[in-house]
Amino acid sequence: EQINKGHYEHYMQKEIHEQPESLTTTMRGRLIRRGSSKSKSVLLGGLKDHLKTIRRSRRIVFIGCGTSYNAALAARPILEELSGIPVSMEIASDLLDRQGPIYREDTAVFVSQSGETADTLLALQYALENGALCVGITNTVGSAIARKTHCGIHINAGAEIGVASTKAYTSQIVVMAMLALAIGGDTISNQARREAIVDGLYDLPNKVREVLKLDQEMKDLAQLLIAEQSLLVFGRSYNYATALEGALKVKEVALMHSEGILAGEMKHGPLALVDENLPIVVIATRDACFSKQQSVIQQLHARKGRLIVMCSKGDATSVCPGESCRSIEVPQVEDCLQPVINVVPLQLLAYHLTVLRGFNVDQPRNLAKSTVIK
Ligand code: G6P
């Protein structure tokens, strides 16, 4: 594999733009489509001896740090829906600080791009001692997490050099959506949903190619936001993770304060921050929570919020409340895969903001690609 920037200026830029290809590699050989009458499904070789145990577990616990944690959060709703198993979320350091309960009947899923993050590894040690079945999701064959877990899935996104994780994030979500399909099994009641997801996965690289065309638009938006002190990102449901991840990108590379906010919590604090100066991105693509997000937009508009609305293609005029509201229109996909699409404009925004503000995109100050020392 060639590790160079090709015709790109930075690794982060290259890694954002190669997502149609990295996602294709992640899915290669793993999706099964046996013709329209037979069920569509997934094949995850690394799990085959453990699927039964996973299906019988009392709880699935996702454990990770940073972007990897956010990817797991994006996949949580579909895993809950298809498996019916309660899914809890743990930031590795917090689980260790609390010495939180992990049981023999748990399946603990460790998500890590590098497979070497110290906190995640220590949490793995802890879960192994407590007798949980441990599953690794990493991008690095032979990494400590890949070796020490009982079974796992490689995301196969290719080497990621930029400190800010981009293509690994989208591949992690796709792998966890496939994990949900694998655990969920093939019941009649969820057949149509499963088929829609498998079809959606097949088409995802094309949709990502489409959303990448927003590059110039995101550069223009970055130009507008270049001197801001802060940026809020509101999301909910599948796209709560997108809000957290978009904000994480902006703060880690563009060195601008940014906060991902669960839109359902807006009135419990964040609303006090809203005025005509603070820019706010609201993710309002079509899903079961769309009307709730429309009402969030109305409430922010009523308080003169400076809105940038991310919506499904064709929705801009109906979703944007006023002249001053900017829109980012993205292609619509199956709701549980929408986080893969929606994060891309935010990755591009963070990238352009960083370059325009004159900071180091691939090596942000004080951060490391892999935090192997506690
Ligand atoms: C560091 C990196 C982040 C990454 C996190 C978890 O903080 O700067 O980009 O998300 O570690 O890394 P992992 O390799 O475990 O996914």
C-alpha cells in the first residue's frame, strides 16, 4: 500500500476524499445479495465461531476513546433495533475510573483505529478479567487489541496518517452496521429493513462520492467562520454522534472551540448561549426525528440563532426559516447509514477551517495519532 499524499496537500484531505474507496474495501466480500427473492445478509468471518454467544449475551458494551467512541455511538441505535439486546456505551478511561460493572454475560466490543490506545487496552484487560466475551474492531492487523480480544473484525480502511481520524470513522460505522446485521439474524419481521440496509451499504460509496462534491461549498463556509470563537453542532438520534464527531474535528484540527449537543437537551442549558453571533449547525436530515429537529430550528430561529442547517437534498427551502439561514444539502440514505454521509461535510469544514486559519492539519498541536502512554 502506498503511503503518500498523492496529488493532495495533506493526509487529512486525502483521507477524506478517499472514503468512497476505503468504504468499498471495508465491505469487500462481506455483503451477500443472493437475488431479490432470497435474503440479503452479511458475512463476518472473524466472528463466525462466536455469533451464538454474542446473540445470547445480556448486554453489549461498546468501549473506545475519541472518534472511535463516536463511531460506536452512531451505530448503537441500529444494533439495539436489530438485536433487541441493550447496548451501553463506555469511554474507556471512565469505565476504568469507575471500575464499572462488566459481567460474564456481557459482550464487550472494543473499537480502536490503531488497536493500541492505552486506555482502551486497559479496559480490555479489565473486561477479560471480568469474564466478558471481548470483540475487537480495529484498523490494524496484529495490533494489541486485535491480538488480545477473543474475536473481531478488521475495518480494512487502509493506513490512516492524519492525526484526526476521518476515513476510519466512516469504516467503523459501516463495520458496526454489518455487526448489527450479523447479530440481528434473519427474522421475517425485520427482513425488509435488513434488505434496505444491505442495499444502502452497496450504494454508500456512490453517495459519499456525491457528498464530497460539497468541498468548495464547505471551503466557502469555512471562510465565513474563520474568525469565530466557537461553533455549536446540534444532532439527535443517529446523528447525535455526528454532532459530537463534527465538533471534535473542528476543535482538534481547527483549534476552535466546538461542542456537539444532543438537540433534545437544548432547553436544558444550551439555549442560553444562543444569540445572533454564535454559529450553530443543526443536523436535520430525514429520519423519524425530523419533525422534532424542525421544531428545534424554529426555536433557535425565534431566538435569532445564526443557523447553518444540514438537510436532505431538496429540503433547504422548507427547512431553512429565514434569509440568513445557510443550508448544506446532502444525499439521503437509509437512516442508520446517514451518519456516514453527514459527517463528511463537517470533516471538510474542519479541514478548510484549519488550512485557512493557518494551523497544522495533519499534526495538531498537543495531540498524537495513537495515545499509547497513559
Ligand atoms: C487519539 C487520536 C484520536 C483517536 C483516539 C482513539 O486521541 O488523536 O484521533 O480517535 O486517540 O484512537 P484509536 O486508535 O483507539 O481509535
